[in-house]
Amino acid sequence: MDIGIKENIVAIVTINKDIVSSSSAPIFYAENEEQRERVALLIAKTTRGMVHDLEIGTYIIVRH
């Protein structure tokens, strides 16, 4: 079953340098949690996306 989630992920913002994506979404690496949150919110605002916390040091921005 293909629900098309890959097309809805706008960006990935993480402090985890080991994260590598096979999707087409760009990955933004932040230096700390404060920068990660700020970058995620700015990307969400400019793309009309929603920020979701994966609780592994990573946010994804998704357009619903």
C-alpha cells in the first residue's frame, strides 16, 4: 500500500549526523537543539508545513 508519505515530507532537520535519507527530502544538520528547532520552524513557516518531532533528535516537516 502506497500512501505517498515521501511526497509530503518537505525537509528533515536533525542534530544526528548519522542520519542519511534515501528520500528526496533535503536534510538540514543543526549544531544543537536550539538551532534545530529554529530551522525547523522557519522551514515550516515558509513552506506551510507542520513540524513533527520524531524524538530521536530529528524533526520532519510535512505538508498535509
